[in-house]
Amino acid sequence: MYPGARVRVVQKHDQRTGETTEGVVSEILTNSTTHPHGIKVRLEDGVVGRVKEILE
């Protein structure tokens, strides 16, 4: 996981439905290398969510 990676994330308000949002990582917000619910990132458009899929 690195800034510039194309990913799909689940935002906080979409956790129940599992709906994902696609974008490019601008900043990694989780300090550890792993997390049971996914690494939290901020996308270039400002969306914050947990990574469910890396597309690259």
C-alpha cells in the first residue's frame, strides 16, 4: 500500500451495505501495516475509508 495506488475503499457510512468507492490513495492514515478491518486511507478527492481492494 502506497500513495498513488488505485484502490476501492468502504466509507464509514457505507459499512452496513459494503458499497465501495474507487480512487487514488493520497495519504495512509493507519499507523500499522495491517488492520483487521482494512488500512484507513484518504483518497485524492478527500474521501476517507478502509481499503477493501487494491486495483494495481
